[in-house]
Amino acid sequence: MRILFDKNVPYPLLRYLAKHDVRTAEELGWARLVNGDLLRAAEDAGFGVMVTADQSLEYQQNLKGRKLALVVLSTNHIGVLEKHPERLVAAVDAAREGGYEFVRFELPPKRKPGGTTRST
């Protein structure tokens, strides 16, 4: 499957999708394309899935009738994503034409000044 990584997705995650043909928006010269233009370019180029951390994309764009499946990550914090890469892999492997999958990753508690932690 052809997969496009949006510019906001950490590229080290590519290694977890080695069985797929994964490209980045940056390497294709699409780093400046946003939202609808990026989705259109990806579909025109034959990508089946786009992975993004842009959680507002579904609200900014009409996704109805799209061929491209979207996998949206709840964060782009590489340390958090690499703790459970199987979630990304499962979402990509399960992606179907026009689908939308939100993949939630738990963020670590924030530290208060002085070194203690608090829940968010």
C-alpha cells in the first residue's frame, strides 16, 4: 500500500511500516501544501493512506467521497508514539478507501515546577 506521511508526523516512524511504500510530504515537495490541496495531491498520486497528526483535518475538510484513507494520530510526540507503534501499524493495515481512523496515544503526566507530576 502507498502511504503518505504528512509533514507533522515524525519520520522515524517510517521504519514500523517497512512492508509498505511510504513517502513523506517533504520528499515529494509537498511540505507547503495544506489540507485540501495535500489530500488532492495524495489521491492524484495514487496514495491509499495519509498519516497525519492534524486532528482538525476532519472538521476543516469535507472527507465524504475521498478515496484516500486518513489515519490521524492524537500526538506527534515521537517518544510517546514509539512506545506503541503497533497502534499505528494496525490502523494503517486496517485502512480502507475513504476511511478515517483516530489513533489515541496517552501522553505522560506533565511535570509541575519543582519536579512533581500532575495528571492532565
